[in-house]
Amino acid sequence: MPFHLMSIQKVMMQELDLTIQSCELIYTNALLNIYKCWDTQGKCYAVKHLLEGVTSKTLETEARMLADLKKSGISCIPLIFYNSSSLLIMEWIENKSDIFTLSHQKQLASILSHMHSLTHTHYGYFYDNTIGILPQSNTFHEQWCDFFCQSRIITPAYEALHRRKISTDLCKRLVNFAHNMIPQLLVEPKHASLIHGDVWRGNILCSHTHIRAIIDPALYFAHYEMEIAYCEMLGLVNSDFYTNYTKKFPLDDDFFHIRCPIYQIYPQLVHAMMWSESYLHPIDNILKIYGY
């Protein structure tokens, strides 16, 4: 058995009094491996383990965010059995449905409405966290526009430049757009809403009829429209979702035509850094529309 699996087995024995029978690697990236592990009673666990030599607070931060959600009354999150700087052990929740049904759409609207009802006086979060494998800056700001421009456009643009994922020219255009144009286009909400920050189909675990859990949060307090713009970008939600969600959180035409494409710049930058430079094309297009 590889050394890292032996260390997982040792921790689960010492900390949880569990004997692991087998582990299956189900996902890997530049920071960590994710395993599905079975104990001798046939119970499954989701185990995230940092790769050897990696120093990151990713797992500690994830556990902290999940604990924050639980304290806030969000129930559809996995149980945490153990966490450390290099290891996170949670309950395994099977994703049994490849189809996102009418029932799932309604439940997602209810879950996000509940989360977005949790408010704060400022925009940002109590600590910096992560989105995927990337750092996410959450310094509090009094105004939504100030937070969005600084923490979701300017800071990520410089991060992408540092990682050589965007050109110096595109970085300058984004910074100028944030300073000079975005303040004219966004609106200040009545309050800052807690958003999950990374709602996509892969982070929603479903049975055939119910959402069982939403995982891998990237929490911060924002305009609730930010969450919906991300869902729109990934084609996650439809009219069934909107019929239920907008009963409490209205979305006007200017959101869909003006603000939504601007909010999507941030996840497009994130996706460009993590996956493909093809996500830069819509950013270039929106900047050109406004003359930048």
C-alpha cells in the first residue's frame, strides 16, 4: 500500500477507530487527491489528502467554511469526521442522478434563497478562502461595487497575469474597466448576502428526486446576483429555478443584459487560470463592447 494511503489508514484508526479496507482514487489535481474509502463495515468516506510536498491551507479552509455553513443553519452539507492541514475526512454522499430535474431546480432555488437570506453589513468574508485550487481575497468593503472591482476584478486580474494566463494588455484593460466603467453599471443591494460562490453541477450531489448536499463552498457576502450570474454562465438553472427563486429575490432585465456578463468576468478569470484560456474570449468581448 502506498505511503499516503497508509497514513490515511493510520489516522482513521487512531482518530476515528475505523479500519479501512480499501480506497479508490476518484480525482486528483495540482494540490490534492480525493479518495472514496470503505471501512470493514462497508461504510464509505470521502477523503481529501494534500499531495506530498504541498503546503496549502485549502483543506483547513474548506472544513472551516463547511462549519460556518452548518452554524448558519444550512443543512445540506456533508458531515466532517476529521480535518487537519493535510487531511479532510467527510461522509461519502453518492451522486445518483445525472439529470437535474424540475424537483432539483426548485430545491436549489430554496437552498440558495435560504443562504442569500443570511446577511452582513459589509461585502467580503471573515477570512480569505479558496475557489477551486485558487486563492480568493475577501477583505471586507462597505460598498458592493468597491468589493467587486477590487477583489473580483483587479486582484484576480493581477493573479492571472502573475500566473501568465493573461497578457499585460488584457490585465490593464480589466483594471481600467474596473476603475472607470463598472461603477456606472452596478447597483448597490439593500444588504450583503452570503453566497456559496461555486455552485455548479459537480458540486451538487443528488438522489433521483432530492439535492442531498452542496459541497466545495467559496463563501463570501456579496450581491445575490453574483451567485445567479455564475449559475447562468454554466447553464445550471432554468425557468423552474427562476419561478421559485425570484419570489424572494427579484432579478430585473438589466441584470440579465448588463450586470450578469460583468459578474461573469470573475469566474471566467478563475476558469482561465484553472482550465483553459478559451474562457478569456467572453472577457475580451465584454471589454470591447464598452470600449476597453
